[in-house]
Amino acid sequence: MKKFSKILTAGLVGLAATALTAVSAMASGDIYVMFSTNVMSLDTNLATDGDSFEIIADCIDGLTQMDAEGAAIPAIAESWDVSDDGMTYTFHLRDDAVWSNGEPVTANDFVFAWKLAMTANVEYNYMFDSSVGSVKNAHAILHEGADPDTLGVTAVDDKTLQVELDNPVSFFPSLMYFPTFYPINQAFYESCGDGEYGTSPSTFLSNGAFILSDYTPGTASMTVTKNPDYYDADKVSLDSITYQVVQASDQALNGFRSKNLDISVISGDQVESVKNDESLSKNLNITGAGYMWYLTFSQTENASSDGSFANPNLRLAFTNAIDRESIVNNYVMDGSIPTYTAVPPQFATNSTTGEDFSADQQKFADYIGFDTAKAQEYFETAKQELGKDTFEFTMIYGNNEGDEVTKVAQGLKEQIEAALPGVTINLQAMTKAERLDKMQNDDYCIALTRWGPDYADPMTYLGMWTTDNANNYGFWSNADYDQLIKDCTSGAYVSDYDARWDALYQAEELVLKEAVIAPLYTKSNANLIADGLEGVEFHPVALNRVYKNATFNS
């Protein structure tokens, strides 16, 4: 049986290469999967990244799950009814769903978890708000101090959950497979010490396909094992999944070559060599990762910024100075897509026409593209408006978010400085957590960041740039934009699908016309998948990898 060395504990990521060589032969049913970042919490109210969500979703089912195409299918809720006005959902829970401590999963587990999210300052409680899930009274609770107990979720009885909405939400069932909407057993949660829930196998309950068996926050290795009491256990073939944090791409490739990793994600500069390697090329699988990388600019005066980026012409100069084709071809090199829209391609389709919302990447060419002459025109206007000729900015980026991120940051610096004489960009590397902290607290000037779609609708991106949205890191505000988004979520366009779609394009045009962000590329993953491992589902939305239907015959 293949097993990683137990010396890999928190903070010892640098020993990953040693651990990858200290492994014996494989056994069917046990797979080893690469993670790129350390998982800090398995509390659904605290987790904020795709790797954490993947582990949580291994172990916990929500009301719904994703099928292979990403559609919502029954999970803890074996069925549901929707009122004629689309504003009341009644979910009927399975009788055979149990927690790993033997307690039944009840409607109150959802009520408790959802109301808990309302009482904590957590990143993803916005998904209950009027801009997304529109759960009744969520907006008043989050923004006006209303009592969390007024949230529109009720346990009618142990196996019946009623959810009331402020407005119809056509994609509401698909929201239910996102971890923020997962249940938490109240008695168990309250039995854990303050801040202890989700920090170890003994402080975490499963009701899903796998049970957490080995985990310490920040550790370089964690394991889940098959849950024998899972209601759908007959469909689960894998015995265990061990996740190994491997941040260096050469270690990821070597780990796969030596059969110590069954799923490995390689960097772009390795893709070409793998394609030319007969023994490896058959294992290469390029999948959409969903994330869009972009630059965000702080438009305020703060400890790190002088407020220059409040000037839209300066932002437009930057976004037109970037050669995105060169970025993906020379620095990323893994199949990622140059992106010229605020909503990335390949995740949100029109339910009437089936067309990708962002299929036309030239739709906003008047505002965004690689055009140094246009960039310099914007820059000259910005210099006159700001009364200065030279600018010095600092760009922050994560040094633990993949090998290509540092290369992209360096490439952006070179391109922008070459296109805009008088601009100097200083690069500042830091951990992803530090980058997020600086962005959330408006202590930055320019940030190289990313966002992944939480649900299959353009609003998962466009909702970010409303005034006072917690993810509006540039602190941009536009009354017309706010009204368009309001009309799409709670106003004139809620019940008119085609009109809503058109209004979302109008909102996107405002974002690009003012260069609120500079879109860069939509990320792909270059996966190496072991021979005999089949049925792993890759998704660009919410949960990037799902293993429930996977099989492994080594």
C-alpha cells in the first residue's frame, strides 16, 4: 500500500520531495492527490479556497450534489417542491442520512448552519444575500442588524426544510451544493471548544462519501477514508484519498512519474515536455479550473496607495498595455485562455440559447485589448488629470499560488513599464492569506488576484463590484451599476430571463468601460491522471474535483 511518510507535518512543506520518494507500492482503492496550498480550516464558515471546499465536499453532502455536467441532483434532499411564484422551496430530507457519530441528519442541521453563517463575519455569507441566493431577510440581517433568527429557513419537522426567498432565483438548487449551504450538527458543534470545530478528525463530522481520518490545520498531508454508513456507500469505490501539498512543479511531476501521486497538476513549462513523452502524454488531461486571474486596483488613498487609481484613464491605460496572449503563451502555458471580459468563458450558459455568456471575447474591444497606442493616449490623459508625469506602484501577489504566478507578475511589470514610460512597478510577494488580508483591509495598491465561480451564473462575478460588496477590493462605486445589479436580483428583470441576461451585459460593459479590473486569463489545469483512475469529475464551478463516482484499478 502506498503511504506518505508521517514526518510531513505542518510547516514542513519543504520536505515534500523527501516524502514523495519514501513511498511503497500502490494498492487499488487508495489514491494520492496533489494539493497546491495548505488547508487551514474545514469549518464551512471559515474555509475560503477550493482545496478546503474539496475536502469538505468529500465528507459532507448538502441538500444537492453536482452531476458530471454540473447540474443539481438530489443528495440529503431526496426531492423538493417549489411554489408557483418561485419564492418557497420545500426540501424533503432522506431518512437514511446519518452523521458519522450515528446521529440522523435533520432539517435543524441546515437551519443551525445557515443562521450561524449570519452571525459570523465570514466571506461566503454573501451567498445568502439578495445578490445571490436571496434567502428571506438575509440582506436585512447582514446589512441592517436584523435578528439572525428571522432568516427565511425553517425546520417544519426533522425531515422537512422550508426555505423562503425574497425574490425568485432560477439557479437556487445549484447553490445548495456549495459548502456554505452545508449542514452542521448543532450539538456536536457546541461540544467543540471555541474555534475548534473542523480542526481535526475528532472535531469534524461527516455525512458524505468519506470520513476525515487524518488532518491538522496547515499540514502538508491529509486523508479521507470511505464512509461505511453513507447512504450511497454502494456507489463509492475508493477506499481512501490522501492529499499531499506539493508547491513545486518539479516535485509534482516527479511524484507522478514515480507513481507516488495519482493526480498531479503540472505547470505550463512542463506541459510541452509531457506531450512529447510517450509514457506520460496519455495521462495528460487539460480541464477548465474556472478561476479568472485579474488585476484589481485600490481606488482610495490608504497606507499603500496614493489614490491615483481612482482615475479611470489610468486604469484604462493599464488594461490596454497588457499582452494577454503573451502572458498565457510564455508564462502560464497550460491551456489557460486570454480573457477580455469581466465574466470569464466556459462556465455560464444561457438556458434559452445554450450560448456561453462570454463566448464573444471581442464584445468589449472598445475598452480592453492589447493596444499600446491606445494605452499611451489614456496615460497622457491621466497624467494631465492627476498633474504628474511619473508613478511608482507596488503590485502584490501570492508566492504560494503556483509557479506561474511569480512569472506572470514579472511579465506584467515588464509589459506595463514598457508600454507606459514613467510607470514603475515594484513587486511584493507574500502568501495568499497575506494578500487576501491586505486586499480586504484596503492596504494595497495593485493586486494580482483570482476569483472562481461559486455558481453557474454571471452574477457570481458581476455581483462583486456593487458598492460595499465585501469582494469589491477596488472600492469602486457606480450608482447605475448598482441599479442594474439590483434590477437583476430583486427588481425589474428577476422574472424576465432574457431581459436579465441583456442587463448583465450592460453591467459588464460598465465594469470594462471604467476598467474596474484588468482581466488577464481564465485558468486551466494540466492534470496528470494515473492509469486505471477513472470517473473523477472536474468542474469549473464551486467544486473543482468530485470523487464519489471514481474508480481505481491499479
